[in-house]
Amino acid sequence: MPKLYLVILVFSISLIHAQFVSKPAVLEQINAFLQEDVDTVDSTYTVLEVIGKEKLSLNVNAVVEEFDGRYVVQLNSSSRKIKLQEESVLRNFVADDLKHVFGNDVFKSCQITRVGFEHQQRNGHSEIVGGVVMVHQLVHGHLVRGPAYIFMFYDALSNLKMIEYSWIQTEKKVVKNLARNTDVKQLHKSMLTQKMSEISESLTKENTRGELYKAVRSWRMMTDSIGINVLVPSITYLGKYDDAGTMRYVSFDIDEFPAKSEAFKPEICSKREEKR
């Protein structure tokens, strides 16, 4: 049996729980992300130091207010007359509006992560009266899980009425990995198994089932011991479960190199000593 297949098989067995299971494709993603064939004590990886917030330029006339690094943009758009109904249609409007308001560069550096609709009961039935879309900033092609986002608020006729955003600026830093990669990866997998077990236990109480359906590379924001905000490489796990006929979604992050390991003590190699 090939070594990689054996690793995936063993890992698959460890992630099977009664009420929350993982798709085989996710297990392959995880093993690819964690690079199972690497085993060294002399390695480094990249983190991103957050060096400030950025006020984005607008291509439209709008009222902009700042609240401690967050910006709120009030718009008066009313050109659309299309009732909000389908998520795919709203996603297309979001793409057009991002380009129109911020320009193509910002559009290319973010990704839609959540689409929701606001409902009200009218004349005995539920009616969509607005939409809220969350967009996350991409840094080096990966989502930032933290205060790097754009919220977009739509009325019932698909017009963009308000934007709230927080955009960050980053600088690369190099970190020493003092533990064997296999040791760190084993800790990551143990943390994933534990998280899935907790979710499975919760779903068991609700008498429902769910699955882990996707894993994506991301950046998780954390504050280090000397108060500097950094983005560390992580994997974001996406799951879903049935709640009395309604599909619910769950997501959580686990660092690629979990800092809780006693053997793993990261050390910023550039400029960090100057700031102590």
C-alpha cells in the first residue's frame, strides 16, 4: 500500500464520528496542505505583520465616516429594480458593485464568504427585504480571518445602500520552526480530531448529522507576546449540518503550525528583536 494512501486511510479513520464526518476529498486537501513528506528541524515559514489599516479610494461620491479603523460608506444607489431572490444573482451584483465603488484591484484582492437575506412577515408570508454580503480580504491569495473585510448592505430591489469595511496592510516576516514538521502536523491533526468530536457531540444532542466538506488555506490574526498583530498560516474548515430541514453552516480555524505545542516555539527572525 503506498505510503500517502496509508497516511490518508489512518487519518480518515481518526476523523470518523457518529454525527459529523469528513469527505475523503477534504482529507486529501489536509494532507497536501501539511506536506506529509517533509520532516526537518531546520525550517522556516512566513507570517505577516499587520502594520496598519488602509483607507480605500472610492470611484463614487459618497459620505464616509471613520470609527477606529473601520470605515462606513453611505450610498444613494437606486438604479436597480430587481427584487432580491437568488443568491447567484446577488453575487453578480456584488462583483459589479465592488468594481464600481473600489476598482478592479480591490475586487481582485477579496472574496465573497457569506451571503444572507433579511426577511419580514408580510401578508402572511415571508418576504425578502434586504441582503447582507460579507467579503474577506485576500493576502497572497489566501483569506484573512480577522478584521480585514467588507460588509455590503442591499435593499429589497438589489441596490447597494451601505458599505462597512476594514482593510489591513501587512509586511512579511520569517519565523523559525524549531520542531519537526511531523510533530507539528500531528498536533494539528489531533486538534482537528478533537474539534470534530466536539461538533459531533453537539449534533448528537440535536439528533442531526453533518459533514466537513471543505478545507482552505487562510491567515488567522493573533497578537504575539509583545503586542504585535500578526497573520499566521492556518487552515479554515467548513462544515454543514441539517437543522430541521434548514441547512446550517459552521467554520473553524486551526493553525498549520499550532503554537500550543511545547516543542514549537516560534521566533520572529527580522526586526522583532529591535522592538523588544
